[in-house]
Amino acid sequence: MGAAFCFFSGSAAAGGIAFIISLGNLGAFVGPFVIGYLRSHPGGFSTGLYALAIMGLAATVMLIFLLRLLRQTR
């Protein structure tokens, strides 16, 4: 099951899933703009790709902490 079902039930879980999907869509929309903006500065594509790699790393760290928290609450 998804994280929304672990913490919420019923309509709150549906709202949580909608929020997660909205964040994913926002990231897909903003990502190219971030790369384009950072590409116009010194460093070319590498600066934009480093920024996206850092965001992915931050998401991974947050997921690890969320999974540990979920295991402790069970």
C-alpha cells in the first residue's frame, strides 16, 4: 500500500494520493525550467543536472526517514 493509506484512511487517503500526484506533476513541470535557468549560467547542463541529482538525493533521504518512522510506529 502507499504511504497515504498507512497514515490516513478514507477520503483523507484519497486527498493524500492527490497531493502526492500533484507534487509529482509540479516537479515534471518545474524541472525543465530549472535546467534551462541553470544552463544559462556558467556551468552549462552540468549545473542543472547537479541540481536535479541533489533533489533526487534529498527525496531518497526523506523516504528512508519516512520508512524508519513507519517501522517504529508499527
